[in-house]
Amino acid sequence: MFEKFISALGIKSQQPEITQVINLYDAVLAHTAWKRRLFEFLEGQSKENLQPDKIRVDYLCVLGKWIHSDGKAHFGDQPEFIKLMEEHAKFHVHAASVVEAHLAGKTDQAMEILTGSFDDQSRKTVKCLTKLNAVVEAAKK
């Protein structure tokens, strides 16, 4: 499913170009993989120790570290970057909400978040990444 989604966005064909500033392709894959990770967590198939307080922090992942450092330095004034920064932070809040609900014994609610608001937020974040890639590519020309 994730591969189809990424392919539908036309990302695979862009992979070699994306890797110049940050590997945005890998960032897309990592963030789309969260849905699978969270689903496995809800189904009791995960060995990960997912902690909402750590998940909620958007600057701990590779993309977040880049956003809050080199990305901000190079693209901080770009509307596409600002939008990515906002949507990425929301992505982490939604992911943490899934885990929080599950840990509180509200697995049905966690699944609703996962397939609803988290899924929507994930799409928004990936869309921002693809738009930022266009800015990165334009800057290289």
C-alpha cells in the first residue's frame, strides 16, 4: 500500500534528484512507514517501546533534525518549507495520539485516529515533502 501511495505521488522517479540536500525520498518512506508501525503496535505485533512523549517531539527524527537546522538555514523563508515544518510537527502529534489512546486502553479510538486524522496528516506531510523537493530542484538550476 505504501509503495503504491508513493508511486502515485511520482516520487520514485525523482529519487536520484532528491538526495542532494536531504534524502527527502527516505523521509517520505520513513514517515509513511509510521502507519504500519502504529498498526502493528495496536495489533500487539510490535516489539517497539513506543512512548508518546518522544513521538510527539518533531525534531528527534532525521527529517525533524534537518528541518530545525540545515533546512531552516537554507529554506526557512520558503512558504513550502514553513508549511512542511508545521505539518511535520502535527504529524508527530497525531502519531503520539494513537499511542496514547492505545496505552490508555482505548484501542478502538487509537484505530480511529490512525485511519482518520493520522492518515490525513501523513498525506499532508508527504505532500509538503514533494513540494519542498520541487523548491530544492529549482534552487539547483
